[in-house]
Amino acid sequence: MSSWNFHSNALLALMVVLSAWILWSIGEPRVDAYIALYTIWYLIIKMLLKPKKLYKDPLLAVLLTVFAATVAYRVVEVLSP
Amino acid sequence: MVSMNLYRGFGLTLALSSLVLAIVTYMILGLHPLIALWLGLAIVGFSMFLTPEEPREELRVLARLAQAQVENIARVAELLNLRGPPVFKTVEGRTYIILSRDPPDPKMLGDLDVSKGVLETPWGLAMVLRSPGEVSVESSEPCSSIEEALVHVLGIADWVTCSRETGRIVAEVVRAKVIGGFSLTVPGVFAASIASRVLGRPVILKGESVRGDRIVIEVDVVE
């Protein structure tokens, strides 16, 4: 395995735990905020380290779909009376 | 089919157990930050599960053999002063490299008989060798075939960005682990061989520029 692939997963694990810890410590209760941050970290690591992924990375598609759905839900929530 | 190694197995186990823990936490505790942490670990687990296996030792040996062959071809070409761009032609599933002193005439490449070792062509004498870059791939499109062969089958590069315009394929090989020597590179020979094989046409390896572990390969497809 390329060390970049290994490092990207290790870095993602570190950023996920750090993000969860920081958001938890500031009292953030919304799960979608956490997932949005995980998605951003996943994208940043993917852009910077370009790790190889099997099956054209379906996880990225799932994360982006969840992210888009969450944003859409929040927008509708704000706009609806 | 991609095999499951220990690392990927651990990733899948982590992902599934984290999802179960997230559901249990939601049902029993309802503690949202903890649910979010489990979901984060599930993402890490799936990311590990989607990480491809390390290229096997046999493939590394084959890559080194290919490197030696490519280097030998380049040495012979240099010895005989065959400085024209190499042509790759696939006939009956076998790919050949045609080396000549002067640039070849693309219009006449389709009719070349590659069964002989030395050819007399309108642009001078040419030497015909078997290409070491014969790789069978599932894809039928040259760019994805090149990526599949170099990254996933042989594991000699970390990734490939490739574009195909009319009559030309340009591939950038990033973090190439095997480069080659003299005037030819291993990824270049593989890319041209695969393009010729997939398209069923002769191709000309027009240029290769090496910058560190990045190689930009230009292949002209003879229409």
C-alpha cells in the first residue's frame, strides 16, 4: 500500500476525532454540523494527498449527498414560515 | 474482484460496528455528539475499506523486468541511432515497437508487416521488437485503460490524469515508482502499448517529459 493512502486514513481519523472533540466541547448538538465538518476534512485530505480509492470512491458521493441534503433541509427550514 | 486484506477488513469492521454503536447510542442515550463521533469513525472505517491493497511482490518483480526490458530497448535504439519516435502496433493481440532513424510516415503505418525483425520502410530501415507493455485491461477506452493498468494492475504510479483529443492522447503520470532510463520510460511504453491495443490502431509515442516522478506522455493515434 502506498504510504499516502495509509497516511490519509490516519489523518482523517485524527481530524474526525479532533472535530468531534472541538464541536462537543463548544456544545454543538446537531449531528449534521459534525458530518459537514467530516465531509470538508475528507475533501481536503483527498485534494491534498490524493489517496487511491477503490470503486471510484463511493464514500465521497455519499458524503456529498448527505451534505447537500442537509444544506437543502436547513435552507427550507429557514425559508418556511 | 478486489481481495480483502487485513487492513480493509479492519476498516469494514470498524465502519459496521461504529454504525451499530451509533444506532444503539441514538436509541438508548440519545447523545448527539457521541452519535456524531460514531458516524465519524464509520466514515474512517469505510475510507480504510476503500483503500486498495498493496501491489503484490510478483507485480513489483514484473515491473522491474519491464523496466530492464524498456531500458534495453532504449539502449539498442541509441546504439543504432534510431532516434525517430517509436511506433506501437498491435497485431493479433501482440504489440510491437517499431524503431527507425527518421520520423515515420503515419499514412504508411497501417500496412507495415511486423512479422520481420528488420523492415525496409519508405523512411528508412526500421527495427521491430515486441513491446514489454502488453497488459490486458477490462476497459475499452484508452485513458481509463492506461490508468487501470498503471495504477491498479501494476501499481507503478499513484494516479494518472489523461485526456483524449482528436488523434492525440496526453497522459500525466504522477508519482511514478518506475521510470526507466535513456530515451524511453516504462509508463510511456505501457501507455502507448495499451493505447494501440485498445484502439486497434498504430500509435506514435510522440513525447515523454520527465520532471521528478511526474511524466507527461504524448501519444499520437494514427487514423
